Amino acid sequence: MNSALDDRLPRYQRLRDDLAARINRNEWRPGDLIPSEAELGAHYGVAIGTVRKAIDQLVSDGVLERQQGRGTFVRRARFNSSLFRFFRFQSETGERRVPQSRIVRRKAMPATTAVASALRISVGEPVISLSRLRLIDDVPLLAEEIWLERSRFEAILALDTAEFGDLLYPLYEDRCGQVVVSADEILTVEIATEMQSRLLRLEANAPLIVIERLAFDLERRPIEWRRSRGPADRFRYHAEIR
Amino acid sequence: MNSALDDRLPRYQRLRDDLAARINRNEWRPGDLIPSEAELGAHYGVAIGTVRKAIDQLVSDGVLERQQGRGTFVRRARFNSSLFRFFRFQSETGERRVPQSRIVRRKAMPATTAVASALRISVGEPVISLSRLRLIDDVPLLAEEIWLERSRFEAILALDTAEFGDLLYPLYEDRCGQVVVSADEILTVEIATEMQSRLLRLEANAPLIVIERLAFDLERRPIEWRRSRGPADRFRYHAEIR
DNA sequence: TAGTGGTCTAGACCACCCC
DNA sequence: GGGTGGTCTAGACCACTAA
């Protein structure tokens, strides 16, 4: 479980994992300055080059950010990150607007087979299910279903739905200490059911883009599963490969 | 142009660029063993750590591959690469079949505005345009339009279209010495025109997925632009983000 | 000016591969 | 046993930031 203790691994790996765990448990929060490379080297009893190698990895994971002459910082939630890419929905003009969000439903429930397998927990474990509608200028753009492991996101249940705001990831960070750093997405196209076309104000049988996303924390554990559907004709998705 | 000579850049960068150029000009070909780190260090007059840093970059670019105890090799064309991902078209079962390819049209022409801007050349420069149909079990799956800068791909014009085979990138490599290592893709959905639906044997007005891909060589110069269209209902696209 | 990260060096020891 | 890449060290000098 805790690779920071497994002495078969190289030191820079164990150091990387230990630093990742310290960030994950909020010892340093996004925006914070972490100790200098020299201090970390002294503290862990390793050479500065080894510290650099560990930090290099966390930088390329997008968790830390170096600033020459200033120090190394925990990256803040990144609103320009590709995690937010499908806000490119609609505007091909490049202006990025954050859509309004409306929580339609929130409930605690036991994990179904599909949810359990996505989140890699056991069937029946407690999860939280959210339904959310996202709109631009009051026009519905995206209908989302979201599942979270309850033990990590208990605080979400207590929160007034009006307090949610338009973005979930900052909420996860502030209220639950859960940071999303990467995700896998699968895109497919399907035809809108009658209910969906009513919800999204589309013609019957209009094509929908379906984005399934499994989001991971920096220890590569799945923490959120969501399925989003929106009108295919307003959609544009960009990916860099290899 | 040639950053290997720009002495404002760090040595490992110039070394990386010089090695990349040597691979690009086929001094070493895919599968070849390159000189050891020690030899390269001696040859370039830098420390071995600096060589390692340059090689590290090329490894993470997917250009080189290290094998402990054996040496460092130029990677072969990678058929399991995500560059080949949308062969996932159709089979959700995981079996990856390479579709047959049929070259429908090939011609030399001057670059239009759109093509020139994608390939970052001047309008009117000579390019090669290919139209290709891809099929599985003789069922059309994807209609592709492909543009190549003529000066790099002259050999493509001379080749018998029957000799093309089912994959283009190995052909680029073998016949033209051009290696694709990364790409940008943009996905959109549109409605099939009458001609397209005939070609792909679809109902009129069926939704099509459109994948525009700009492919780069290892010096990050665009070498191929293609636009592929296929039936949206058989499509599945996977992406890892961040 | 003091402190930080960025580059570069030189060398030690290890694990692995192949002869 | 000799050569390769993988890890780790210790220290020099530079560029940049902030006080």
C-alpha cells in the first residue's frame, strides 16, 4: 500500500510517493510553497539530485510547479487545464465560459455493479450520486450523472446545494480534500431518448455525445466517475496524442 | 532553425535536438542501437549525466527506448500506439483488427489555404492529396482525406497504389524516411451528406464523427493532415487527459 | 545580498545482458 | 568478465527573485 516504505524501490520513487501522500493529506495545500530542495534533501537524508528527480516527476504529473528563484509550489486547481476541456462545447470562438451548474438531484445509495467496478470498490459500498445540469445563458448544454465514494466525500451530503457553485473540482478540494489530477475519458455517440431530448431541449432522435470520465487523485486512485451527455452538433473535442 | 547550434540553450537541449535530427535523417533507423551514453558523452564532450538528460527527453517523446544492460534503441513503428486508436471503431470487444485500406484517389496539387495553414507551408506549395476508404469485412468504416507536403513524400507518388498496404505510417517511414511521433486531434460530429452516406452505406442524415488529425515528426513539424469520417454510432474514442 | 531552482560535472556502485 | 543502463552522491557555477 505505502510504497514510501518499500526499500526495493529507488529512493527517488519512495520520496516522490511520500511527497505525493503529504500533499494528498493536505500537509501542503494548493498554492503553498514546499520546502526547498536542500531542506528536503537534508530532512530525508538524500542528495539534492535525488530530491530533484522526485520533484521532476511530480512536476510532470502536474502536481507541483517550479519557479526559478522563488521555490516549488503545489499547483492550484487549474481552470485552464484540459480537465475542463469540454467547456469548448458551443463556442468555437475560443472564449471560454464556465457554464452555470444546477444540481438536480443528490442522494446517498449503495454502489451498483457498474459504479463499483468503475470506482474499484465493492458492490453495495456507500456512494453519492449527483445529477447536474449545465447551462450557458440558461440554455441546457450538458446533463451529467456523477458518482463519488461516500467515505471520501461525506461533506458533499451536508452541503446546501445552492452553495455548490459552478465547478465541482474546487469544491472537492476545499470541502473534502480530494484533488483530481488526471482522468480517462471515453467518447461515444448515441441518440437522445425522449426524456433526454426534453431535458436538453432538442429535437427527438438528435445525436448526443456521451463523455464518460473516470477521474483520479495523484495516487492514481479513482475518485469520481461521471457520464455527461450533450448535443453532438455543438461539440468539439481536442486531444493531443502520444 | 537548428537549435543544436544555439548556445543560449542548455547543452542537454542542444544534444537532444542534435540526436533527434540524426534520427530524423536516418543516421539510425528504427530498431537500431545508438552509441552508449559514455561514447556519446565523449563524442560531444559533455558529462554522462548531460547525455542521460537528453536521452531521457527522447525516451519520454517515445523516440528512443532504453534496455538495461543492452543499450538504447530507436523505437520501431508502434502499432499498439494510441496513434492507431480509432481502429477501436466498431469492436467494443477489445479485439483490434487493422481495417483494410483502399486508396480511392491520389493526386499532386498546390496547397489550398486550409491545407497550407495546417501544414504550415505557403499557399500554392506542392502537396499530395490522398483519398482512402477503410473497411472491415468489406464494410466501409471510415472515409479519409489526407494531405502531405510533396517535397517530403515524393516517393508516394511513384508507388503503385496496390503496394500501399493497410497502414500509411510504416509506408511513410520505409519509403520517405518520415516518422510520425505525435499528433493533435479534433473531434466533431456532423450530419452525412448524400454522397457521404452513399459511400459509407448509411441512411440519409446519419450522424458522422469527424476526426481531424495533424501529425508531427519528432522535431514537432507537421507532416500530415488528415480528416476522417465514420458512422458515429459505431465509434468509441479513448483519451487520457492531464 | 541571500536564497532558490537550473545546469553541468565527475565519479561510485548496482542490476542486468551477453559472451 | 566486460559493457550497458539505473541509481545516487557531492559539489560547482549560473540565472532569477525578493528584500
